[in-house]
Amino acid sequence: MSATMSKDDAHKLIEQLPVNATWEDLMHEIYVRETIEKGMADSQAGNITSVADIRKKYGLPE
């Protein structure tokens, strides 16, 4: 489920892009912002996994 972005938020995001930005640049910025916001929401909801657990799951050294 995607987070809601207001028109004001969208305008601010676009204003931060360089003058010669491409559609791909804009899509990347939207993706990065959405990913960060989802991660923050998961963290606040306690939906986290420790680094130690991830390392153990994939057989990586601690």
C-alpha cells in the first residue's frame, strides 16, 4: 500500500530536482521517498529484524 503524497509534497520534491532532471530522476526520487517512509512506519510499528538475526539467517559472520 502506498503512502499518500499531497500535491504540496510533490511540488517540493520536484523543486528539489535539477533543471535538467528526467522523468526517471523524478520516479527514482519518489521511489526513494516512499521506501524511506515505509521503513519508518515499519520501525515505529515495531516491525523490525535485528542485524544479528539477518546475519544468522543468511549464514553471515557476526
